[in-house]
Amino acid sequence: MHPPPDPLDSLLDRWKQTPEPPPYLTAEVWRRIAVLDSRAEPRGFVARLEAVFARPSFAITFVAACMLLGLFLAEVRLSRLEAARSTQLAQSYLRLIDPLIEQSTTTTVAAQRP
């Protein structure tokens, strides 16, 4: 005994068959492919730079490198400011302890000038 045919089987059989695309569509697809292939890549510096930055991995790496460079330069600047401030504090402390240091440095500087 065979089971009765399922009405869905005929629909699925039609779905397996791929219809041929219309000829005008095939011609249009090949024309677009030919146009894209015939385009020459811009060879300028800006075009190459845009192509490099279009890659997300490079863009993210560049941004991270810029941030790290900025943080490094800020740290260098702050360390120089801190060193200058420490020197000023040490000099003011020495002047506070021995007021004659100010006089000896000014006379030494004045003696060195012609």
C-alpha cells in the first residue's frame, strides 16, 4: 500500500528546478562586471592612503598608536614639569634655611660677567 501523494511534493519538485534568467539580465550583469574590471585604480597618494585606512584593522591600530603616543608625550611633559617644580622647591628650601645662599649666587654670577 502506497500512501497518497503529498500535494507539497509537486511544489518542492518545481522549486528544485532553477529557471534560466532572462537574457537581458545576463547581459546587464556581464556589462556591470566589465565596467568594474575596466576601471583603473587611482594611483595617487591620497587614493592609496584612503585604501589603507579603509581596512578596519589598520585604522584601529593607527588610532591606538596615536593615543599611546599622546599619552607618552603627556607623561614626558608632566615629568619635566615635576622635575622643574622639584628643583624650585629645593632651591626655595635652601634659601629658607640659609638666606646667604641667595647673596653668594648673585655675587658669583656678577663676578663671572665681564
